[in-house]
Amino acid sequence: MINEKIDHHFNELTPIDFNIFQGVSLYKKLINEDLNLDKANALQDHIRIIKEQIESILNQEDEHLAVIYNFLTKQEQEYYLSFLNVLNFDMQRYLKKITAKSI
């Protein structure tokens, strides 16, 4: 279950405001907002970086990151990773759509 801590962390530095509690998929939000390629790439990078950090923590590869992310329980970190995987899928779909449109 995604909670307010995850929502706040994700939205703190994201290039778009995405309220994860609204029940709208990221893909639909990106389509509705017609996000440009630069911002879409920035959002993809944001998702990728957090995803890599959470994976590193769950794999116990980085003690420094574990300290930074200790505001989340292990279960919350796992939920966060699942959430990021869904967002990553939506971003890939959106980037394919807008790059195909610009060709």
C-alpha cells in the first residue's frame, strides 16, 4: 500500500505533480497534460534513479542509502518499488507514443 510518506518522497523532486492517491494512471495523466519530451525524459530519469536506489537498499548493497530511506519500513520500500515499476511501465509507453508522434 502506498502511503503519504512515499507520495511525499516521490513528488518532492519530480518534474510534474502526480498525486498517487487520485487513482489515475500516470500514462493517462501524461496524455491529458501533453507532457513534452524534455519533461517526460526528466520524469523517466527521476523514476529510474529512485527505483535503482530502492533496489539497492532491498538488496542490501548500500548502507548510506539505507540510512537515507530508513523513514520507510522494508515493506513500504517493497511497495514503493512495485509502484515505481508501474510508473516506469507507464513512462515507457508514453515515451514511445510521443517519440513516434514526432517522427
